[in-house]
Amino acid sequence: MTGMVFDIARFSLHDGPGIRTTVFLKGCPLRCVWCHNPESWKRGTEIFFDPSKCIGCGDCGNVCPEKCHRTNVGGRHLFRRGKCTGCGKCADACFSGALKKAGVRMTAGEVWAEAARDRAYYGETGGLTVSGGEPLFQPEFTRELLKMARAAGVHTCLETCGSVPWETLRGLLPYVDLWRYDVKAADGEKHRKLTGVSNERILDNLARLDGTGAEIELRCPLVPGLNDAPEDLSGLRRIARSIRHLKRIEPEPYHPFGKAKELFLGRRKSPAWPVPGENELERYRASLKME
């Protein structure tokens, strides 16, 4: 059983209770305008290219089967992405770090072996979190990885946007201790505008998940001026109040970490959104506070 993994974050403190290892999987049905992990969108391997680190050695061009790389072209490195198949040979040959793979194929056993190295730090509350992208774009791999963790007695979290068929979520129920569920906008039209998809299926799956008795945390990404108006926050609070098995609702303030990644992936840079200050964070917390 193999899957496409783009990061394994050890000693994570923000992806569920306690100290956790978070595995990030490739593939996502949403295209959020503020996306923090744009390298997660496509299922296959992509190549990060940071031209500031290129030393012009030419090793990448020598190993690339598609001849995508030409160095010292007018004093710069030319990377023809349209020809790239994502084989990753250029990144393997690049010792300066200018080229890196965004996504590698791993077996579930390899990923679990990496996570299991940190079991001594999990304690009673920590464990394994599977995130993305959208991990349920790789449901079989996600299930196998969670099964390994549960068999080892390790607490499991799954982070999902919920925009998948209900049967996919239902198939993971026996292996997930805590569902960290994204609701990015309460209003359906605003959700479509900001993410590219409707929230109808997302909210329907959330209600079904709650009906099973699953433990749920709501994660609400908030960007000043986009989805943090009073009516947005009251809508999120209304959804939270409808969930019987809600553990907490967590505002997730925007951060601009995805901007550099867009450039390194050769994509058009999206608008720079404002980063919420402490006053905005306090307003989010107060507005979303459950009574």
C-alpha cells in the first residue's frame, strides 16, 4: 500500500491534542484562495525551484530525461515546467537545495515507521495526525496508516475538508479517534467563491459524521476581509451549535507561508491577504466561543 506524501512534521503541537506526528498527503478538491499548502493540490510529484540557491552546476540538466533544465542561460537557470514529468531525478541530483521534490511515494509501513520513532513523546494525549491537502483523496492509504497506529495503541486524528463522498468518511470511522473538520465559510455562495466548491456536501457530511457519535473539532480558517465578517462568524457558531459531539471550535488565522511555495512551484502569485493581528484573534475567539 503506497501513497503520495509531501511532508511529515514531527513534534507537532497544533494538529490535535498533545505532541503529534503529522503526515501530509497529496491531492485536494478545494482551491482556497489563501491556501497554505499549494503543493498539496496535485496528486503527483511536483518540483520546487528556488533560483536563488542555484549554483549553475548543470547536474540537473544532465540527469533530466526530458531536458527540462538549462543552466547559465543569460546568467540564469531555465526550468521548462511544461515538459516536467515529476520524476524527481533533478532534485535528487541537486546538492545546493535549489530543486526539491514536493511529494514522494511511500508505503504505509514506511510512514508509520517514521511516526513510531516519536511514540515515547506522545504520552497519553499525543499521537498520529493525517492531514493534507485532503487525505481522503487517498482513502485506502489513509485507512492503512490509521489502522497501523490504532493497532499500536496510538491516538489518531484525521484532518479533512469533508468534500468527499460520505462512504469515504464512513469507511474511516473505526480508525479515527478525533475528526478535525474544516468549515471555511458558512455561506454557500461565499464558500464557492473562496474555495471553488460548494459547502453543501461538506455540511451534509458533517451532520452525518456527528450522527455516528464521532468526536469532532471544527477548524475555521479566517482571513481578514474575506470570511471574518460578523455574519460569517455567527454562521460558523450556528453550525457549531448544531453538532452534538463537538469538542471545540478552533479559529485558524491566516498566515502567508504559502506565498513562497507558489513561486517555487512556478504558479501565478495569488493576492497578499492581511495577517490577523491580536485584536482580530481576540474577536474571532470571542465570536466563536461556545456557551
